[in-house]
Amino acid sequence: MNRTAFVLFSLCAACAVSSCGSRPAYWNQQAPAVSTYGLQEGVAVLDADNNRLVFLSALPAQQLSAQQLPLAHNPVTTSVSPDGQSLFILASGDWPIQTAADQLPSLTWVAPPPSSSTTVPATMTATQFWMSNPLQNLVVDPGEHWAVAYAGAQTDFVQNVSELVLFDLTQAPNPSSPTAPLDKTRSPNPVSRTLQAFGGIPQQLTFTVGLDLGGGLVRHLLVMETNIDVTMVDMDDAFPVPPATAPAEVTVRLTNGSDGTMVTPAGLAVYPGSASGPARLAIRASNDTNIFTLVLGPSTPTINLTDVGGVPSDIAFVMTDAPTDGGLRVAALVPSSSSAVLVEPDTSLTTTVALDAPYTSLSLVTQALGTPAPTVDVALLWGAPSGATDGVELWTLGSSVGTPYRSVQGVDVSQSIQAVDDVPGNAQLKVLEVAGGSEFVVLNLVTQNAAPLETSQSASLMIAPDGGRMWVFTPEGTNLASIDFKDLNPIRLTTDLPINAVYDVARVDSTAADPHRSLIAIHQVGTLGATVFDALDPNPVTSRRADALLLEGP
Amino acid sequence: MKTRVMLVVLMGVSTLGSRAAHADEGDEAVSSHRLDTGEIVGRFELGYRGSFVSGSGYNPFSTNDYLPQLSIGVTRTLAWQGPWSFAAGVAWDYATTGATSLGDTTELTLDRLTVPLEGRRRFGRFGYAFVRAAPGIAYESVEVDDPSVPGNALTKSRWLFAADLSAGYAVPLWTRRGSGSQLLSHLWAQADGGYGFVVDQRLNLTPNGQARADGADLGTLALSGGFFRLSVAASL
């Protein structure tokens, strides 16, 4: 080999080695698209593309700390727990499974550690429940005892729409991992269950509170509304230790009272029962004018149908001062006749109350008003289309039965209300979201004072979990305002980057005696940024930016 | 894989050096004459250096595990005894590399200043083998441009201790015939390979001049690793 060959050989070798090795594909992608969820003590950032969850905790001096957790593959549904402390992530895994390394479908529960933990900030822990098939929908029991996954509308190649997967959140997963053996001394967790099928597709599932079925028997039910029937599952016995089996569910097929046509459930109300009467369910339909009331007991429930004169848009069990049935009635709003109808559940006798507007929604606000006669309910009516005289009305049930026209008091809110938000820890306040997002109304139910707060642009609202204030911001804009519920004085703030979401979270050094909170404004630009304010004393001067939150490698 | 390729390069250098051994009987005589008379022999090198970086901290700045560099150095012979000699000098390696990572533009710049201490063994007109130790310092500067950052840039720069240890072989490409006072006496092709050490740097990047903004932690940047260098050199 001559010198020229030597030089050429060396250059070729250099070129060859320079192309060796490559970095993980993670770095080659664009900035990941994430979804964010606010919890009591931080913000969860789901980076599904990279199978990770980043939990942001608020530190003193408006700083953030980030903790990474592995995330189940291909999350389909994410739900914040009712108490705001934890997060549930339903994932389809690597479905269909093709290799041993592929991940099964699962439910992941991300929660803070037990209160005995002294780690600051708290290290979130993940508990994973493994499933044999992917499901798309998740409902968590308000008491956080159970959860259920179900299929709903078909999305997989082959899917059993009558299958429910029940999770007992108070027990450890069994098996503990996809490859671990089943602990036969206790019930599997989760439990897969196929309900008796009449061809209905699940539409909505609801966990009830404990229902008094008489004779001291208290049961918790899972009520599944399909498009043609209603099924009740006893959750207290849903996790038997094999070879024992769970009691059969009860399915009530709904037909109208005239020609037997199947009707589609659209919502339900639950009465837990008391010493004066058994537990009951009331069901309204989207295509029928009847209200279906079920009396629950140890045996098969009995059913009553009551025609309310139009398709009801909302129902609730209410207490009135009527002498029969202990005053219990089903209140139904019928927008087509701008009325409300009170139904006596046993006799199906009705009382119609004319309303000033076709309200579509009602919320019970009895406790907020501190009503002198606590056995009589007060309902807030809202949801009328724009143009109504009053956007909301208070309906006192004590004077309704027999004297319907004197029962409704208009509150001075004339805009169309699209949502009514509770203020945690402050029941007498309601925040009314006016359609269009350019106005919010803080309604004091006791004084019946409605304070409108107008915005120059369509804005979004976030109420602090501690009930002290609310935040209004322009989505994709830089305008932000804090409004303290004590004086309703807006404090105008601004950020350098567009805001996608805001979360008011407890700081890691917060205690009951010395509370501290931070407002985290999320900016989905670059690799995710945030601006952090002192939520109790918002001031641009003390705010701080956290940048490139997802730039760190997986 | 990388080590194997580097060995092939070094073996090729050795083989070619031996085959070129008979090419130029007079070169060694001239060079020996200059050394024997106590004349100082200086060398200027210009080369290409490739470093292999396997640390994860390098991933945001390059699409592969390789850092190409420009390498410049000057040495002069300080002592000699028979076929053995010792030279020292200064060298500068410069690299700049970058990538698009998670949609961000990134850049890494490296300046390495070292003092090569080189022992040589001449093999007549076949050239010479050498072993080189080069302690020094390195200046690492990184930048990540991210829209979520105030001023759009996260940066960090730092001086760090660095050192190289390598061995190689130089083959004469051209030799001036006859003795005299001409400035240029030889042109060389040389290759060496070894290990380069740079103190690790924590990549806790911060926005420039932003007191109320946090940065990002990209882990540890470790540029230590094997390297090779291909150079041409001129002897005075």
C-alpha cells in the first residue's frame, strides 16, 4: 500500500467511525404535546408520547420541582380523583399484544404517599392494576373506594360492550404484576364482569352513596345506564374470594307506558333512604316524557312511571313540606313547557310549577342558605337560553306543593348561564358562567346579591380549591386576574407567554396554621414553561418563570 | 465497534509506515544531521480529530455519539539521544456541534488548549512513532434555544481540566534533499489515537441575565472518551 492509499484508507475509516452511534429517538421528535391536570398539591403533566408523567410541586419563592414517573403506554382516559389528591389514568397499553415486551392495558393510580411520609416535596407513587382487554371509559366512586372501566361505543376490533372491569381501590392489585401469580386467598383485583345483555350500550355509570334498603341493610350500587335499560350492580359483594361468586346484577328494561317502545335513559337521581322511606332511584329519558322511579329493597325493585308532560332536562329528589311520603318528591324540569313538575314517587301524583324561563338545570342549595326549616329544600334553577328574564331562579320547595306560583324567586342575573360552579368551603357562593365566556357572576345565595365580573375577551375560569379566590385568564392569551371572594376586587396580572391553563395548588411548606399557595400558569410553548405566582399575594414582581420543563431526557 | 475501527486505523498506519520505509534514504540523514548539530527542529500540525462521546448528556447536542474537531499544534524538539527524542509544544482543538432536539436548536462549543509532551522513536526514513501526553484546559459552552425561556436561550459556559494520552505514527510525505538553511525540511502524514479526558460538567442551564427564572437540568455532559486524529505536519 502506498502513501496515497494510506491517506484514502484513513479518511474512509474516519468517515465510517464518525457515523457510528446515534442518540435515543426521544431527542429527534418535536416538543411533546402534553395534557395537564391540577391536583391539590401540584400539577400533573402527561407526556404520552414519551410514556412519562411529570409532577410539578410548588416550592417557596415561586420555584417548582419536577418529579418524573413512568406512565402506562397509550393512555385513553385521565381523571382527577374526587378529592383532588390523586390521578387515575386508564391506558390501553400496547394493544394488541405482539411481543413479550408489550404492555397490557391497565389503570394507574398516581397518589401522594401516606401522611407519615416526611419527604418534601412529597414523592408521588403509582399503583398499577392490570387488565386483560383495553377499555375506553373510567368512572371513579366519589368515595374513592371503587372504580369501573367500561367500553361504551365500540372502538376495538372485537369488544364486549357488556363487560365491566371493577377496581377495589382499597385493596392492592391482584395479581401484583402481569407475570405474578394470582393470590388465591383474596379476590382478584380488578374483577372483570360481563353483565346480562339485552343489546344496550353503556352510556353512563354512577356510583351511589350507601343506600338504606331496609332492615338495616346498606348497600352501595353501581348504576349503569345503557341506551335501553338500567342495570344495578351491588358493589359491596362485587369482589368475592373464589370459588364464591358475586350476586347477579339487576337490570330494569325501560319502556314507555303506552306502546312499550324502548326509551333511552339520560340521567338519574338517587335518594339514599331514611327511617321514613326506602332508597329510591329516579330516571329520566332523552326520548320520553315519563319519569321512572324505582323503590329499592332487598328484592327486585318496583317501578313507577309518571308522565311530566314533556321530556325532562334534569331531575332531583327534593324534600318539601307536603304531608305525604315524608315530603319526598322528584323535581323535574320540563323546558318545553317552561315548568317544573313535582312527582310523588309512590302515587305518581304531580304538581306543576310554572317558571319564568325554560330552565334546563337545577342544583340544590339548601345548606348554603341555612334554611330555618332544614327539611325543606331550595333549588337553584339555571340554564335557560339567552333572552330569559332571569338567568337563575331560586325555587323554595316549602311553598310549592299546592301553591306553585309563589315558589320561585328571581335573582337579578339576566344572562344565559352555561354553568354553575361551587366554591369549595363557601357554600353560600356560586359562580355563574355566562354563555360566551365574557362575563362571570358571583352569586351570594344568602343575600341574593349577584356581582357581575366582565372581561374584555372570552375568558376561562378556575376556582381555587381552598375557596379563597378565583382566577380568570384568556386562553392562548397573556391576561390573568385574581379575584378574591372576600372583596371581589380583581388583581390584574400578565405573563410573558400565552397561558393554556392555570392551577392554584398548595405549596410544599403549607400547613393549616400557615397556608401557602402558588398559582401555576402553564405555557405550552417550546418544551413547556410555567409562570408561578404567590396565589395569596399575587404580584408580578415576585413571580418566577420555570422553563423547558420537559427538556430533560426521559 | 468504535474501538475496533480505531484499531484498524492504527494498524493501517503502522503497515503503511513499514512499506514506506525504503522510500527516502536521504531524509533521515538530513534530519539526523540537523538534530546532531543541535539545531532546533520545530513542527506545525494541522489535523482532524474525532472524539467518541457516549454520555447521555451529549445527546441534546448531537444526533450521534461523535464530536469532530479541528486540531492545530506546534512542537519543538527539546532533547534527543540516538533515535529517541523529546518534544513539547502547545495545541488547540476546536469543535462546534449542534442539533435540533425536541424542537429546540442546541449548540455545543469546545476549545481545548493543551501542552503536548511527546516522546519519539525514529525509524530512519520510515518515519517515527510517538507517544503523547497533553495536559491542559477545556472551555465548554452550551446553548439551548427554547421558546419557553426568557430571552429564548439557556446557556452555560465553563473552564475545565482536560488531558489527552495518545500514541501514533508519522510517515514522511516529502523531504527536502540536501542540507542547508531552508525553512521547510519535511512534510508528514501522521495518525494517532488514544483517550481524551475532560472533567464532567453538570448541565444546569440558566437563562441569561434572568434572576427570576429557573433553568433546566440536562444531566451531566461527559466529553471524555476515545479519539483519533489525522494530521499533516511540517518540520522546520
